[in-house]
Amino acid sequence: MKPKSNRLRYLRQLLFILATLPLSAGSSFAANFVFAVDNYLMANNIEFLSQVRSLMATQGHTVQLQVMPVSQALQLIENGQLDGHALMHPYHAQQRALIQIPTPVQTLPIWAWVTKLDNCPKTAKAFRNKKPIIIKGASHSDMAIASTAKGYRQANDADQAILLLQQNKGDYIFATWDQMSLSSSGSPQELSACGSQPILNVPVFMFIHPRNQALTPILNQAAQNAQ
């Protein structure tokens, strides 16, 4: 008879192997899947997340969401500790061994907000030489940080972002209309959006760990249903 410590070690190894086995198509094995999510994107995609939970439930699966920074989420996904990211920009998935669900969940229009239209950057190079103000909690802000050589300022909310801009602590606010509408004034009326079009239209997709490839059809259906 094997010592108890050896039996426990073998049991742990078996559980680890079972946990990391890929799902096969049509598998009836019920599981709990844990996906990371961006707090801002979660609030704007309730219908999609509801579709994910509903369709996964038809297969006997449950879904949990964990709000966390995208950098932390990517590390946990690649280590196999999370099953994927529910809402993420392809920008963050570059050179990552993740499966992108084909249908975009949302296209996120991002604007440059200024106090005077004369301050609007006119070219991509001009943005490089401007300091953006970003709002905490939105992963798309990483794109503004990557596009500047002048550093950036981070605000806790839209009101603080407006205050920083008015105090000349940054050159423009990198944010969606929805983000700016959360200011206490109820709208970004104190500011002007540069141009008649967003500076970026960023698609948002769901990404999963390769072991969960068999989930692609059902998650793609969830994205289509939420359109």
C-alpha cells in the first residue's frame, strides 16, 4: 500500500491533468469556466455576457467573470489559470497564443477631447508629441499610452480628467463618449471632440485559451446574438 502522502501527490497530478485537458467538441462534461473582464467593457456589454452564460448553460457549463487589469489577465490565461478574456481589444492579444472568437462583440469609438479645437492633434505624429489623459479602469487606454512619447496622466473618473485638462496637466483626454458622459455634468459639454469622427474605432472580441477551442462555435453564437 502506498503511503498517504504519495496517494495525495498522485491525486493532485491527476486533477491537474484533467483540468488542463482540452474540451472535445460535443463533450457532455460540465465545467465552470472563469473569464477575465475589463470593468468598463463589462458594464457596456451586459447583453453579450448574458448570452455567454445562457448558451454555456445549455451545455451544462457555468461561467464566472473576474474583473482585473488586462496585463494580469493575460499572464493568468497563458499560465492556464483562467479560461480566457471575455472582452478584449486585439491590441492586447498581439503575439499571444490565444484563440480569438471571430465575431466582434462591440466596436468602441474613441475620441480625443480638448478644451479648444485649436489644440486638436492633426496627425498621428502630432499625437506622438502630445500627453494624453486617460481614465482609470478602461483597457483601451493602453493604446494612448503606447502612442505617445510624452508620458500620460491618469484620472480616476471623467470629472478628474476634465480638471486635469483644464489645469494643462495633459493635452487631450483619450476616452469614449460614454466615459465622458459619466461626468457630474451629465455630458462632456465642457469639452470639444476633435473632428467629426472618432480617432479610433476599436473592435472588441472574446479570447480563449487554446484548450477551450471547442467552445468557439457557442461563444461566437453568443456574440452574434448580442448584435
